[in-house]
Amino acid sequence: MMLSSKSLALAAVLLVSYDVDAFVSPQQSRTSTALAGYGIGSWKNKSSSPSSSGGAAVATRNPWDDVNETNKVAKTDAFTKAPAAVKKSYGLGSWSKTASPGGSGPASSTKMTPLPASVHAGVVTGQAQVDLLNHAKENGYAIPAVNCVSSSGINACLEAAARNDSPVIIQFSSGGSQFYAGKGLDNTDFAAAIDGAISGAFHVRTLAKRYGVPVILHTDHCAKKLLPWIDGLLEASENYYQMNGEPLFSSHMIDLSEEPIEENLEICQDYLARFSKVGMLLEMELGITGGEEDGVNNEDVALEDLYSKPEEINQVYEALSPISHMYTVAAAFGNVHGVYSPGNVKLEPKILSRAQAYISEKLGNSAPADGKPVNFVFHGGSGSDVTDIQEAIGYGVIKMNIDTDTQWSYWNGINQYSKKNYDYLQGQIGNPEGPEKPNKKYYDPRECMRAAEAETVDRLDQCFSDLLCTNVCGGSLSPSPRGKSIGGLPV
Ligand SMILES: [Zn+2]
């Protein structure tokens, strides 16, 4: 079901008016005191420790040598933010904001604990990433994970993250990676998909620090036949680690949900062991996310396969935890890729709660105090009711994928731009102002692409708000300059 242009225009107006107060540009909002910490002297490698003159933003220890011990347990159940009173079924024509959760500002401005000192602007890997995800769990928010296929899409994500003063996850699918390299490039042996993802990673690393937000750099679904793609990227991260003391990517997803669970776990164990040596996190999938995405069609799967059992999630916990705690689980709780008519998406977030309780009981005294031993990832959230989303966050969801909604917003920005300027876009010369008037400034691709970006930033504002992921950084991070530093590029 498509959004009507009328409701979207209304939504856009409401979003814009909501965001005016909240928007403070990075330049306006942040002090420069932490900038020094990102200077050349702070570039971290395995043989020298960083000078932490900038305070908050620089890791002060090898960020992954104590990963296994420090998947810290929350001391309190910090999911104190009640689900927003506003009930929005976004993506289905009614997602315009009718009231803001906190009255005048973002919902999560209260009771957010300060970001751990290890978490810095730029790409976070290793311990910084673990600390950031634990912060999400303890404070009851999930980080939006947005599929990007272009530098323009990436920039929209970074802009939205900076506007919300919050972390973001930027991820590439295999098809998106190939597109990033250029569809005209030969993709034999996944060469274009590997190089495209690396190219995107360098783009993110170049700019994330400039936007002043922490970014988890990730790749999306990797089915068994796509494993050579991840092998290429992992090799790149291992090489990058040798040279720079951190991996190129923060994490990868390996989706073997279509294989028998034993095989799924066995392969994930092998990858997790390799990932953990360079401070990378593994996202694995259990059960099937329905719907269609990036050429994978699960529209006709049996209903029971859309729901993971607590025993299965426990199997994952028992298989992976002894290797490393740097993994997340995309469990199936009725989630479906894509946007469908209301009623077709029957989410059962309590499946996640039951799994947490089941595993905690098995763990007995060694169960984490918050009763949430597993970090969950929410796939197929488009079209979900915000109360379901926030209920799932309360059960340990720390990442939600966003693809369909931003595909729509990007297109809709172009569509609206084209409609608005139709008479100026039908030829290089000639418009209602005169037959010889040039139209160059209307068909300059920057115009329609910027309209797409602006619409996407607005849509992402809604995502950040729904996921209670606003003002997470609390103004503690600064845009940092180019130069050798962790999270950026060594140039
Ligand atoms: Zn997915």
C-alpha cells in the first residue's frame, strides 16, 4: 500500500516543524575541546597507546583484548522510558507525528547515562562497539541500521545521526555493495561487491568523524552462496587491522537461516572466532524473516518458521558465547521485510522476552542482572507499530534495520521535486517564464538528489525517535578533523 502524496506532504511538514527546535548543527552544538584528541598523536596502533588529551572520544586501551570479559551486564533495568503514547503505524499512510513523545523534544532526553569514554566519533569497532551496544541496552534504545547504496544515501544517514546527536549503523547488502562499485563493473567472484563495500567503508570512515557521531559499519544479509563476499571483506579488515590496529568494518551479518541450525551454528562459530581476533562483531540470523529484500524472497514460508523458539535461541547462546560475546541474533518474531497492508505483519515481541527468560534461567546465578543475556536485532520492521517496536527494544533489541522506508523516502523526494518543478524539467531550454529560458539549475542532479536526501533525513528522524535513539551522545562528541585517528582513516 502506497502512501498518498497528500499524507506524505503533511507528514513532511509535521516532521519539519518538529525538528526545527531539535536541530542544532554539529558546528553550533559542540565545543572544540575534544578535537585535540583526534590529532595525529592519537592514532592508535598495536605498538603504541593513544594520547588521550581529548578525553571522551579516544579509546584508552586496546579495544578488543578484553572483549570476552566485558560484555558488561546491566546493573539495572534501564528500560525506563515508557513506550511513547503516540501510536503510529508508520509506512502505511499514518506515520505522521501527531505528538512528540516527550512533549517538546526527543523521548530519550531523560535518564540517558553518559556515553562510555571508549565511544568516539567515527567508525567504532572492538570494545568501543561493545560498549556502545551495551549502552543501548542499558538505556533502552535501538540504533537505526540503514541500508545504503550510494554516497548520497550515506550522507543522509550521517546528517540524520548528527541532527539526532546519536549513533547510527550504516550497512551494505551484497547487491548494494555491487551497486556502490557501479553496475557496469564485472562482478565475477564478487569482485565488484567486495570493492564496492570497501569503497563505501572508506567514504564512511572519511566523513563519520566530520559529522561527529559514532558509526557502526556493517554489512547486511550474507547467505551461504554469498560467503565469498564476506571472505573478501574480512580479508580487507584483517589487512587493515595489521596496518592500523582496528578492522575496516565493525561487523558483518552472516545469514544461514535457510540452512539446518547445526550447520548455521558451526559456520558462525568459525567466523566468530576469526572476527574476534580483530575486534569485529557477528550478526547471525535464526529463523526466517518473511517478505522480500535484495532479491531474497521469503513470501511463502510456513507461518511457524516466522517465529523462533526459546530453545533455538539458547542453542545459539550456548554455541557462540564461549567463543566471544561479540555477536547479535536476528531472531524471527513475525517480522517481514518490506511494507505490506495492515494485518499482514503479526509481530510477537514476547518471543524475545521468553527467550531471554529461558536462557537466564539456564544460566542461573551467572545470568546477567538485567535478565537479557542476548542482544537482538530487528529485521523487517517497516510498517510495524511503534509500540511493538518499543516493546521489542525492552526485550533486548539494540539494532533495527531500515531499508524499505528509506527506499521510499529517497524516491519520494525525487518524485515530489519532479512534480513541483515539472514545467522546468521537460527540456534544457524553455519553461513558463519564456521559451528561451534555460533550465540548468533545475535538472542539475544535485537538486533532485538533495530533495531525496532531505526527505530521507526527515524519515530517519522518525526512525531515531521511534527507536528512542535521540540525544544519545549528549553533546559529548565533536566533529573531528581529518588526520590519523581511530575511527577515521590513517591519512
Ligand atoms: Zn533483513
